[in-house]
Amino acid sequence: MTVLTDRPVAPLDFLSLELTSRCQLTCPGQCYASAGPTQGHGSMTAEDWHRLIDEAAALGTSTVQFIGGEPTLHPSFTQLVEHALRVGLSVRVHSNFYKVRAEHWLLFEDPRVSVATTYHSDEAAQHDAITGRAGSHAATRAAIGEAVRRNVKLRVAIVDHGNGQRAEQARAEMEGLGVAASVDKLRAVGRAAGDLLPSTSSLCGRCANGKAAVLPDGRVAPCEVGRFLATGNVQETSLASVLASPGWEQARASVPTRNSADPCGPDCAPSDDSSGGGGSCGPMG
């Protein structure tokens, strides 16, 4: 591995680890990562991910996020979360909540762990059509209820496709359960882009601002949605070297500056298997 440390490294508070492109859902009209049941876990090994977590902690990162695809499908998911906690990092998990194993509930109950999921509609048929899997509404809704029962720190993102989607009703349902929920517009990235080329206008405008994402093949992007701006590879060099590289500076500079005073924390991450954001930052365009 080549390590270059001559250039200063931009502060990195929040790092997303996209463990896998595999997911039980297909989300035919969205999914920034084009994930699905037939996709793989990428070329990053468990050892690569462990090393990357150590590097993030050494850089002063406070929070790592495990995302996909569906991160819980990665065979080393539990061990990686435990390792992140062991080195003092806070953990956020973006799960579709389609199927939660008992060992994962134990992880989610840890006060240092927070969980985010996507809920598309209060109507089962509409939700299932968006995810491309029958029964996904019932499974996710049940898991949300279980998370509330277990006092898991949970937030829910609702990605509004328009066309009569019951997004606001879904938010009201979540808030009725005492769950923080936000609604975001569909972003033209991944499957949602169709034949269009990805554009920085789909980004919130604060990508790479104390935040980065590592993709399943080791490339580093300003955020998961901004994967088309990925540069460098942590399988070939250190994370610090990537963040200090001219390529990373170019990627950062290509993101339009957000001038709005609206709150947008470093954990403004897209919902799992969606092209939307889990926070209050809408697309720039």
C-alpha cells in the first residue's frame, strides 16, 4: 500500500462505509447504488474494512455509517460494527429493516448505535411497488415497531416520488409512533436517473464537508449519492492519502456550494436503497 501524507488532510467527522451492493429489494425507480439481490459485496475484504475503521479513528472521525445495499447482509457486518465501537466510534446503520436478525437487534440496542431506515408509504401496495418486493411494507413496518419497543435510536426517511405517493401520510404515521421522520425528493442518481448522466445538481451541496464515503470497490466519494465523483482507492493507499490528494480536492470543488442556512449535519446521508436524503438537505437543483 502506498501512503502519502505530505499534503494536509481535510477534517473528516463522518465516514460512510458502503459494505455491499447486495439487497433483498430492487427499488426499480430509485436506488442510488443500483443494489439488488444478485449484486455482490465488492472487492473490499473484511480486513480492508477493519483497517479502514482504524484509519478513520486515527483521523479523528467521530461517526461511521454502515450502508449498502443492505449492510446487514455482509458476512462481517456484526464484527465490523463491534470493531468500530471498540475503537471509540459512534455507529449509524442504514438498514431497509426487511429482515433483522436477533444478533443485530442486540447491536441496535447499544446506546452508541443509531439506525436509519426508509418507509415509503402508509399503504402496503404503494410501498411494495416502490421497493419491488411484496411484503416489504409489512416487514419494515413491523421492524420499526420493534425498534420503538426496544428503544432503538431510529430515524426514518421517506423519499417522495410524487404521483400521489402518500409521503406525508407516512411521515404522520411515523411521528405518531414517536419516530423522527423526514421527507425528501427523489434525486436523479442511480436508477432514478434513467438515461440521464449524473449531475452535481442532485447533491445537497455539502458533500465532502467533513464527510466521505467508501464504496464496495474501495473508491472514495464525497458521499454515497455523489459516487460519480469517486476518486482514489483505499485498497491501494491510505484513506489519509486519498483525502490529501489533488483528485479529492477536485471532487470537493466540483460540488456546488450550498448557501441556504437550513440545517444539514454531516450525517445527512441518503436512505438505504434510495436516491433521497435522510436529513433536511434537498437537492441543489
